[in-house]
Amino acid sequence: MFSKSCKYGIKAVLYIAQQSQLGIRVGIKEIVEAIDTPEAFTAKVLQILSKKNIVDSVKGPNGGFEIPKEKLAEIKLSHIVEAIDGEDMYTQCALGLPKCGFEKPCPVHHKFVVVKNELRYVLENTTVLEVAHKMNTIDLYLKL
């Protein structure tokens, strides 16, 4: 449902959030090793997230990525998705039909409207802090 860029962005933000809770700033090499993604691709995604003020990027020998602790509870999963994928997944036809819409729906349009609305609700009501905390407490991994 999410683009590959978006999946990488979510994983990277969650890893950065976990480390930021410990007061640790992380570099790109550590991030890509932890989440098992390509470095150049992940760096581009993080650049987008930095420009959208989702992560902070610090340059220099002690640089890296971080999220201030007070900001962790403010960042919703929807912020990451919208920064990378935009609003398309909420508005475009689930089957990819160009003329599908409210007035001329495809055969599954009304069913997918329900799914899309539920997904939007979950993303808008789930914080990065909440997910990072749950990952720490139930021993989930970002890399399979």
C-alpha cells in the first residue's frame, strides 16, 4: 500500500526515534545497517523528511539524525506518509483506474473508501513515540 520510499522512511524514522529516546544521534550508515535498506536511497528519503521537519539532520563529525524527545509525541505516522507519498493513496483508485471517483466509481470504489478512511484514521492517530515505545517493549525488529 505504501511506496518503497515510504516504507524506508517509516523504518528509518522509527529507528531514529528509538535511538533519540536514548539520547543518541545516528548516522546514515548505522541507520541503513539497522533497517537493511540501500544507503543512497535511504539518504534521499531522510533528506525529504529533514526538509519536512520530521527528523533533524546535524552536519559535522558528530552529526547524524535525531528527533528531539519533545517532538516524538507530536509526529504522527501520517506526517511521514504525507511527506513521502502525499495524499494519493487516499484519493486515487485502488485499482489504478484513471476515471474512478465518487460520480463514476469502479466496482470496488465504495469498499476501498472505507479501508482508506480507516487507514487515514490509524495513521493520523498513531505517534512515532507510541510505535517506538511498543517496539522496545515487545522486542520487534525493523529488519527481518
